[in-house]
Amino acid sequence: MSEQNEASRGQDPRAPGSVGFAPPPSNGRSSGSGGGGDIRNTLDSWGDYAETNKSLSSRGELPPTGNSPNKEGEDGGNAFLRFRSDLEKTSKRISQKRLDALHQDAALSQAEKYGTDVGVDDANGAAAPKIRRSRTEAANSASEAGVNHKLIAGGQGQPVPGRSTRRKSLVKQDATLEYFRDRRPNKHSGYRRAVTNVQNVFVMRWKTVFLLWLVGASTGCVHTMVVNLEKVILLAKKDFVQTVRDEHGLGVGFAVWWIFTAAIMLVSLGLTLNISPVAAGSGIPQMKTQLTGATIKGYLSFRTLMAKICGLICSVGAGMYIGQEGPFVHIASALANCFIYMKGLGEPFKRIRENKPVKLAILEAACAVGVSSTFRSPIGGVLFAIEVTSTYYMVANYWKGFLAAFSASLMSHVIEMIVTRESTFEFDPIFRIDYNTTVYTSLDDIYKTTSYETWEIPLFIILGLFMGYCGSFMVRLNAKLSRFKSRIMTQQKLATKEIVWTLMAATITSFCYLFGNFATESYHDNILAMINPGSLDTNKWTVPQFIQDWGWGDQGVIFPLCLIFLSNLILVSLSLTVAVPCGCFVPLFAGGAAFGRITGEVVQWLFPDATSVPGGYALVGAAALTAGGTRTVSVAVIAVELTGELEYILPLFLGVFASCIMGSRYSPSIYDSILKARNLPFLPNVTLKPNAVVSDIMSKHVPHLEKQCSTLDMVQVLS
């Protein structure tokens, strides 16, 4: 046997007599068996061969059939044996040719790719890979010595004379002919290298970046359009009513104001109910449900997007106590979903649509876009979206939210600069305020001091505690109004009942027109006036003559401020129950600013020599009341980005923390309250209980079946 191996070295593996790929005997019988069994050499890997006896002759004698050739003069048995022998030879030739072709294709393709790593016989062009065989003892010993090998039929590595340089294996140890066969583009081609996923990952990453930028930019454009249309409606309504009031008096002016408010609210209600009823409400509670994995049918569709935009323009333009941050969270998420499911342009975001984790990450970033576009606060917007929509947040998705939020903020700045035709490109906050006090002691001695003193810190904390209680009161009032509405809103004449409820809310809101000119101003103007470090404009902050007698001398602005505080606190709870797009952030911010301004005016009146600024108290009160209702700490960051004032970071966070602590003792956040009222699924925050045991959370009544049970028992358990 060793002589035969020595003689076989250097021969063509496909040539007759080659040991590497020796063909089966021509007579169809193996040399080691007397029964004519066929040993088919099947390549399992580049160095391992499996010998299987699966020839026709090993199946035993079969009786002759009518299809068997039967020559004249021969019995049926001999004819059948001859037929079986011919069939075996044909089968073996086909199998051998197939194995040789596959092996040659694989080896030649490896030779083209790796060059000298494959040995090619000059005589007939046959390629034989020189690979260390680590699966056998011979290969293990040879690999230590650095000897190249050629494959033989028994799976053993045979040393090849010549170079003894140790070479790297060309193919993995577990690579088989099936590995090459499965990767051929067609049966006539050779080995094809497996395509890696690096390029696909790179393309998907850049598509994700482009989609985030697209969502942010489009949301910024939509926000600018919505704000300008709201201003047009509100300004037209104000000018017309003022003209009527000047000609016919306060009573007629109030009637016209109420008619305009009710009519525009009915238009918003009709658009919402007829186009997409799920567009009603804030949008943040529903997005929290969406991000937990549940699906609200049609909530992120294009119809809902159009209904949300049109309904929001009408409801805010009507003068209702409604904010924009919640609806814009919904609008940004719907825009992202529409881009993801876009069918045109070759479906550029198809892979993002099919990857659910990436899709949810895009929607989380879109929630931050909604807040960022509303307040131009990208940092606070991302933090606020995380707090109100996610019970658990993946830090790996952090950059997505910031990228989309900064895109929205940038686009809002650019579009406003184009609309206002400003010559300079400045990134000023919405409310540019400076609370620093400049003190001049001499011509050469000028310095700035902070606008609050150390003894005022407890006042900010007390203000935050009271605002937290007021925020929880607003949440509980909204829950009671929602329960009352759900009891009367039956399926019978549902549309009529919604109209009546909307008219009632519009009527109650319109009564604020009687108490002063502040009711006709926009939220932007009122908030800017209250947090301004200067004094309030008495021309705008006046009340009708029949109420002016209630004023307190120089502190006559306190009465309008009290009305603003109470109206925003109560009417925002009522507005959230109307079936139109609405939010609560801005009304709470305005109400808190009013009460904070009252506190600041009182402190300044009691301590006239102090450097306290009433506008600073208004800013802290605004953030504290908003935090008490939404139960978010990021409101302090949003307040800093809104004003650009860094001196009040400490009072802001102290007031917000105190408000959150006080509010959490009496009620959940407004968003969790809406989730519970509408029976929407969400992941609640799990509170830590050090003394808790397993029995506190386990199910004590577990359905079970006995080994011997009837069908009725199974039905009862399943039901």
C-alpha cells in the first residue's frame, strides 16, 4: 500500500489510478468485498471522506420485472443481473463526473483568487489545494512541522515534496462541496465568494441618518406653517371683534367673540371626526402605547396626519386653552411613519420598515422632534420625549433623537428668518431675557450681580411645592371630567353629544373675554410679558370698568394675573376632553408664569430694597406648574433654552424637583392619567418595595388541567 501511495504522488487527482480521487472499479465491485458492493467516495470536506455503501448491489436481489432486458436463450436471473450491472456502472460514472466537476470548479476558482496557495499540475491542469489537515492525527503532526498536504481517499494528509513553507489554509475546515454548490449563481459557474453584510449595514446607517434629518426638517416646516396660520386666524378674529366692540359695545363684542370661537371649534371637531377620529387629543399618551409595541390602527396614517394638522390650526386659532407640543409629537411621528412606508422612489426606507427595532428608534426620535420644533429646544426636547414616552430607553438611540431635534430646530430658525426677511442669521431663543442686575458704583467700577439672593431660595422651593399641588389638582380634575363625559357619551347620537360638549367648552372659554384684554392676546405675548424683568404694560393688562374698582392700587395687575392662573388651570382640563387636537404644556406654562408673577410682585412690594425680579419668579412658577402636571424634570432645561437665561438654573431645578415630589403624592402625570382613562396599554413605572415578597406579585389562581380531564374541563380553562 505504501508503494502505491508513493507512486500516486504528483499525479492528477482526476486521472485513473490517482490516489487523491481514485475512481471506482470498472466492474462495479470493490476490491475488498466479494459481493460486488460499491464504495462511493463522497467528499465531506477538503480533507475528510465518508465511505458509504449505497450501491444498487447492496440492496439485495430483486425479482425481474417486465421492463428488464431478457435476451433469447438466457434465463430471467442472468438478464436481470446484467441489467443491474449496467445500471450501476452508469450511475457511478455520472456520480464520479459530477464530483470531479465540482471539485475542479472549486479548486480552479481558488487558484484564480489565491494564486500560489493552490498547487496546479502542469501536465493536465488539475488543481489540488495544499491544506494542513488538522482533523486527523497525520494532519496534526504535519501541521506542527509546517508541511503542505495533498488529499487522499482515506481523508489522511499526505506530505507533498518540495517547499516546506507553512501556508495559510485556503478554506475553512467545515467547508464542503455543498458550501461551494449552494453559492454558485448557476450550475455552469464556479465558486462565488459570499457577499458580506458590511456594505448593507453602511447603506442602512446613512439611510437612517437621512431619514432623521428629513423628519426633523419636514416637522420644522410644518410647525412654521401651522404657527403662521394660527396667528392669521387669531389676529383676524381679534381685529374684527375689536371693531364691532368699538361700534356696538362690550356685549355685542362678546357675542361675536363667542360665535367665532364656537364656529371655528365646530370646524375643528368636524375635520377630526370625519377624517380620522384618532387624531383627537394630545398624542403623547398614544405614542407611549405605540412605542411599547402595541398598535393603534390608523394612528400614524396620512389621513390622521392631515386631520391633526388642520384640527390643530382651527382649535388654537379659535382661542381655546390648548397647547401644541403634544399634537406636534404626534405630527412628527406620523411624518416619520409616512416616510418609512413611502412607496415611491423605489421604497428607499424599506429595510428600515422591515426592521422593527430601528423603526421604533425612529419614532422615538420623532417624539423629540415634536417638542424641539415647538420650543426650539433640542436638548430639552429629547429629554422631555424620553421622560413622557419611554419607560425604558436605549442609550444607543440617543444620537438619533438629538440629530432629528437639531434638524427641526435649525429648520424652524431658517424658515422664520425667510418669512420675517431678517438680514442676519441669529439663533435667538423664543423669549430673550436677561435677569442680571448691573450695578454702577463708579465710572470704573461696573459689575453684575445675580437677580436673586440666597434668602430667596426657600421661596422658590415653596413656590414649586404649591405649583406641584396645583398640577396634581389639574390632573384629577381632568380625570373626573373624562369619566363624566364617558358616562354620557353613549353610541346613540354620539356626534350630537360631541357637538354639545364642544359648544359648552367654547362658551366657558369665551367668558374670559369679559375680564380683560389679556384674553385676546396670544400665549406668546402673554408669557413674554409675564416673565419679562420689567413691569407689566398697564394698557394691555387692564380689566373692564366694572372690574377696575376691584384693583389694589399699584398692584392692580394682580387681579388679571389671578384670572389667567385660574383660567389656564381649569380650562386646560376641560379642553383636553374635547375631541380635537390639543396639548397642555403651553397653558400650564402660562398659568404657572401668572402665579409666579404674582409671587414676585408681592415679594418686591414687601422688600423694595431687594434685587429680586418678579419675572424670575414667573419663570420658576411656569416650569414648576408644567412639571407638576407632566411630571418631567426636563421642563427646567426647556425653560433655560426658551429664555437663554442661565442664572436661574438653580431656582428652576429646585422648583421643578419640589413640584414633581409634591405632585407624585396625589396623582399620576396627565399623560398616564389619559392612558388609564382610555384603557391604553403601557409599561408602568415599577416602584421599589424593600419588604415585598413573591406572593405580592404572583398569580394565586393559576388555570390548570389534570391528566384525566374531559373536553368540558378544557373549554372551561380556556374560557
